[in-house]
Amino acid sequence: MQTVNLAEKFSKFQDYCKPRLIGEVNDFQVKAVKLKGEFLWHHHEAEDELFLVVKGTLRMKFRGHEAVVREGEFVIVPHGVEHLPVADEEVHIVLLEPKSTLNTGNISNERTVSQIERI
């Protein structure tokens, strides 16, 4: 058992929208990701997601409303709910989601990450 330093983990990569595996809890993965700009509208058929903002501000758009998630706050997106993560400035996010979760959910394109790198 080791302590995980989030600042250290986030310092190991510079790219956006490509989650990195930083831990596992039962059948869940803990991932670090940086985001800047809009991701894409998508949903997850069977997986809920937790977005914990470590640095910056995340705007999570939903059809019909938007949640603003600031440093130290999180939002849970239930499965089946279409959402669009948006970062006007760089945001550092910790994700907690089932191992089966693809970052692009029901969409498959150039942003889909099927192999998560462990850092």
C-alpha cells in the first residue's frame, strides 16, 4: 500500500482527453485526466462516472442544464445520461468508474482510448 500524490501523477503527462490509470478499487478504476476545451456528447449504457475536480473548473453540460464543478467538488453522471465535459481552461480531473468504461461511452472515434496507460 502506497500513498498516491495527485500533483505528481498529473505532472507525468501533458496531453488532454487521454485518461491515465492511477489506482484500482474492486472493479473500479481511478483515473487522472486533463481536459481543455470541449470533449464530446456521449453517454454510458451501464456505467456511472464520478468526476472529481482537482484543479480548475469543469462545466458538465447535460441536455437542458449545466453543472459547474470547481476544485474540490465532484459530480456523478448516472449511466444513460448524455453529457459533455467542457473546460474553458485546463482542468485536472480524477475519474472513478467501472473498469468496463470507455472514455467516449457510446461513441467510437479518434478520442476513444481502449488501452489505459498506468502511471
